[in-house]
Amino acid sequence: MFHLSVKPISRAAGRSATAAAAYRAGAEIVDHRTGEVHDYTRKSDIVHSEILVPPGAPAWAEDRTALWNAAEAAEKRKDARVARDYEVAIPKELTRAQGIELVRDFSQGLADRYGVAVDFNVHKDELKAWDGSEKGYQGYHAHILTSTRKLGRDGFGEKAAIELSDTKRKSLGLGDGAAEIEHIRRLWEVAANRHLEQANEAQRIDRRSLKDQGIDRDPTVHLGPHATGLERDGISSRLGDINRQVIAEAKERIENKRAVRELKDEIRLLEPTARKTSVARNSRTKPAVAAEVAPAASVDRGAEIARRSRERDERVRRVLAKAEQRRARREEAYRKLAQTRPQAPRGLLAVFQQKGHQAAMAGWERAKALGWKLAEQAKQLAQRLREVASPERVRQWAQTIAASANPLREARREPEQTSKARVVAAEALRERHLGSAAPGPSSQLSEQLLALKREWERTQPLRDKARRNEPLTLMEKWDVARAWDGLAQIMGAIGHDATPEQRQSVDKARLQAHRRVAAAVFLSLPRDEAIKQHPKLADAYTLLEAFDRKLKAEGVTLPQRQQVTERSRQRIATAIEQGKSIQVKGKEQPEPVRQVQRARDRGIER
């Protein structure tokens, strides 16, 4: 696993280089600037500590207390950056000694590249994972503390290149800070893989994102010490719940791919194997001999098709049932999460609680976006399985097999025995998917539309709730809209059996369902995700943001702006659901805009 984080040690955040060095080395350091004593000698997880300095550095630089007090003394600003901390995860395939050698190699590279002092410390990992489960091995990580100034014969001098601003770096012909950090990540990747190779280990680390590596899963989120402590004590945390969802989703995705692959393999068994070889071989057989063998072979082939179809159908039902259960479970999880929106602070202390509320809202938005993504993935998988197992595709495959049952079909032009085999296969499939009774001649509903019909019937309770104006979740509104889309496809398939009035009624209901979805997306999802789902919502967000900027310019307080913005959001959503225009063109403002402005004015007056 690749892990490298880079964090500054800054006075502005109330931190010091002496405290950071003492903690990472498990040592006692007295800060000469403040008089504080930083004593971490009781720490028991440090397995190695070492200081590396550039060639020609003074001897005192190898003393930890002297080194970091000198680093503090070199900075005069009260918000100065006094050190930089690199945290790396040592590959678990390496032994303790091999891991220490890897960190020493990387640290020496930093000292040579930037001319800084490097204090690296290797720590033991917790034996328990973040969720409290046993890892089963002893892992290690390292903290690499570097000075922000170059260290020479006379002590600390100018700032190291990595500490310079992007403007200064550009004037020196260097890349920006982000490019420098990426270069450091590459240095760690190269060093770690080199040491893994020297240890005869096949495992390698990769600094690229999961997406760039082509790995189809979401990254986990960083818990931090507080959430990790809660999880290891058996107490669930919000971030831990997100990670559990990501891990479960990754496992399900692997299982889903395996299930789809197995299902396709079973479907492939229905396809004719070596058909061309059989035709080429038997076409040279004497007609008299082949004619005697073909009838029995054709009938046996039809029976085999029916047997395989029944076996496949049983597996299809199991896989689809599991996919539907997963879809329902994730939609329910998203519904519950959507109902836990953090409440805006009120009262006299509301202004002081805004920062905490904003952090809670940001976390809730991330969790909700992930829940939405998981629910959508489950729904897409169920739809994919339904497509793979659709009656029309099975019927086409079976007819292809039946058509190839007699190897002399081209020479004999559909003999009676081949037709009989085709009938056996077709009837077996008809009985499986439509029941023993064949559909009447007046019915225009083909087998390929049966899935749409079943989806329409499944969403009947939801459509009844929508008709009674009862509240629906976003996922339920999506289901209703898709059901109307399916009905529109059915109406298109039955052709002249549908009257113009029926078509118009369906189109109207379908449009209304999609408007409700757009309004719900506007109210429920984060801005970027909502616009991704419905690009036309960009106008609504532009309007809402313009109102907020104007209120801010007029000096309206943050709590008042939040109240007004929320009411404005509700009114815009109502306008979307009613199909009214919300786009602002020039100085013209449609009625919904004026309604929102009136709501804003009332909020200001309050």
C-alpha cells in the first residue's frame, strides 16, 4: 500500500519543531525559546531514531536538542514554518531492518536534494486495524522531520527550495509546489520498489490513484486519531462507517463481477460449440447415412437445450434476487442517511457554532454522496443482470442453437427434424418466461418488454404514493420516473393499440415524474453531483449563489443568509417541479425569481 503524507510544522497552528521532534523520537527536549519541556520518553513504539545532515554540517547538528532549537531560533515570524513532516508506510513485506534501511535511503535523498537536516524515526504500527480487527502482522511506519532551511558550516541559512513560494520557484526556473510534492512521492515509490526487489519480494507499491491504476473501487477516507481510537474501542464513528461502506462495496463489486462472469459463462454454454466444424465435417457425409442419424440427434439436442435452459433459469433467479436485495438495502441506507442532515445552530451562540456546523455539513454531504453512489451502483448491477438474463436474448440464443441442431440444414433446407428441435427449444423458453399458455395473437407486448412490464408493476405502490402527494425519497422518485420511461417504451412497441390520448397522458406523467426527480436532486445532492445528474440545474445553482452574494454584500449575517438561502432553495425546487423557467436572461426575471427575492427580503426584515 502506498502512503506518503507531507505536513508543515507551523507556529501559526501552535506547533513547534522541538515538540514534534521530541514526540517522534520518544525523547525529552527543552525548548529554549519558550522554556517548555517536551518529554515523550514513555513512548514505547519507537524502534529506530537517526539524524542525517548534509556534508560539512557542524557537529552540534547531530544532537537532537541543539538541532531543533537552532531551527526554531532561525525563524523570527510568529507564524513561521519551522519544520516539515513526512509520514510514510513501510511495505509489510520488508523486515524491520530492511524497512529502516529503506527509510534511511529515502531520508538521505531528501538531505541531498534540499540540503536540509533530516531526523527520521521508525515506529511500530498498531497490531489492530482501524476497525479493531487483528492485523496478524507487525507493521511499521516512519516520521521524517526535515528543517525548512539549508544547513551549512555556519548553521541554518536560506530557505530550502521546497519551502519557496510558487512565484519565487517560477523565477528560479523551478516547477510549482504541487509538482515538487509529486516528485517526492515518486522518489518514495522508486526507493520502496527498489528495496522490495532487493528483498526478492514480488509486491510493488504505486503512487498513482486507484482510478489511474484502473482499480474499480473508491479510496477509503482518513479517520484521524480520534475516530481511530473510538473504532478500536468498539465505538462506531461516522468516518468509520464510510470506510466500512467502501470496503463492503469493493467486496460486493468483486462478487458482482464474478457472478456476472459465471452467468455469462453459463449463457455461453447454450451457444453452439464447434458448429462450423460440425457443419463442414458433416456436409461431406453421405446424405443417406446422415439422414438416418439426424432425426434422433436433433430431438436429443432440443431436449438438451430445454434442460440447460431450466438450469440456467434457476441460477438467474438466484443472482437477480441477490442483486435486488442489495439494491433495496443500499437504497434504505441512503434514505436513512438523507434524513440525518445536521441542524443549523440557533440561539445566541449560533455564530460561534457555525464552524462546527459547516464541518458537520461537509462530512454529511460526503457521506450522502457516497451513499448515493453505492445505491446507484447496486441499481445498475441489477439492471445489467436483468439485461443479461432477458428472455429475448435467451430466446435468440436458443433459436441459434436449434437452427444448428441439424448439421445438414444448408443442404436439406430446414428438414422436419430440425424444425421439431427448434420448436422444442422455443416452447421450453416460452413456458419458462410466459407460463404454459402462449400469448394471444392480439397482444403486442413482446418478450423483450416483459422486464419493463415487471418494473412497472413493482413500482405501483410508489406511483400510488406520488399520486396522493405523499413524500418519496430521491431513490423512490427515480424508480417512478424510470417506470414511466418503461411504460413509454411499451407504448411505442404496441404501436396502433395505443391511442393518442393514452400516449399524451403517459408523456405528461413521465415529464412530471422527471421534474420531481430534478427538484429532489436539487434539494438532496451536493452541487456538483446534482449538476452531473441534471445539467440544467446549473442555472438554479447560479441563481442561488447570486442571491447569497448579494445578501453578503448587503451585510446580512451568516445565520440569516442560511435561512433565506434555504427558503430560496425550497421555492426554486417548487418552480422546477412545476415546470417553470428559472433561467435569468438579461434583466428579465421570471416569476419564480421574484418569489425568491420576496422571500429573501422577508428574511432580511426578520
